[in-house]
Amino acid sequence: MPWGLRKTVSILFLSLFYLPLCYADINLPSPQTKDGMSLFESLKKRVSTPGGGFPAGQVTDDELSTVLWAASGLNRGKTGWTVPMSKGKAPYVRIYVASEKGTFLYEWDGHFLREINNQDIRGDIGQQSFTKRAAYSLIFVSDANALSDIKPDEVTNFSYTAVGAMSQNVYLAAAALKLSARYIHSIKPEAISQALQLPKDDVPLGMILLGK
């Protein structure tokens, strides 16, 4: 190969090698906000699916969209959410979504998934072996930056209160959609922080398995 051509090929190869990684955002379908099961019926049917028999069926994009919206989506204007937040703040517990196709951050502003990586981490983030069978693991993470004006001794209470509201909404949406859900507190925080590339002070708090 002539030197000039060899040099051109080398430059092209190096350029491709050092290209920044490109992640793909996923636009979610509009969530279901009417019809379906009544609130009181979903309360009656709310249940934690046993871990040992947690199903491995697929959850549709429409179902995932509705569950995420129920957990912390906008329901009025630009600053109204489906869950209560202290001091009128935007949701200060973020929801990361782990699936076989990769790991994503749910962005309530725009209602889409922002890709974090293309790795399947479902089997690495929970202490129970059945966590890897769920179609999705919804991981709750406290956003330290959003809570920087809160007293340190109150941050944990604020965060877990938010997780309680968010996880209950997930349960009710799952019941209405006839999905399986189970809250998991026995997680692996260090593995989660590493896999999600979390800022140093962001804290994984728990997760909900979602399946069908």
C-alpha cells in the first residue's frame, strides 16, 4: 500500500477509534391517563409479587410509559407532578431503568429515557437472584445536588418519603395495568453507583421490579 494511502487509512482509523460514545434517547409513548381500572379497585388489587415466582414476561413500551409517568411524571403545567415533593421542588429522587437493552434515566421533563449505557445490569444490582428475571428494574436514586439546600440530617427522610410516594404510585399503576411489581430494599449500592456512573453523593435507595 502506498505511504500516502496508508497514512490516510491510519488517520481515519484513529478518528473512528476516538469518536465520543453516542448514546440514544428513547421517546416514550404518551401515558394512559383515562379509562382503565378505578383507583379503589387498584388499591384493592395492589400487591407485591412473590420474588421466587416473579414472571419473566415482557412489558410493553406503553405500559412502561404509564408506570414511569405515575411514579414522577408531570400531571399539570410545567411544575406539577404525580407525587408530592418538599418545598415545591422538582422530583429529587431520580428513576433509573435497567433492562436487557441497557440502562436509562427517566427524564420527567419531556417524558423520555436518556441512555446511560447499553449494559444489562439487572443481575448485578440486587441481593436476590430473581431480580435479573424482571423485564425492568426501576432504581430510585437520591439526587444530592437537588437537595443541597436541605439540612443534611433531613435529606434521608425527604428522600425516603419521596420513594414511598413514588413506589406506591408504581404499585397502583402496575395493578391497573395487570403487571407484576415488587419493591426491593436489599440492593447493592456500590454496584449500582458504578454501573450508573452516579455523582459521588447520589445515593441508591431501593428499586422496584416490573414484569408481566
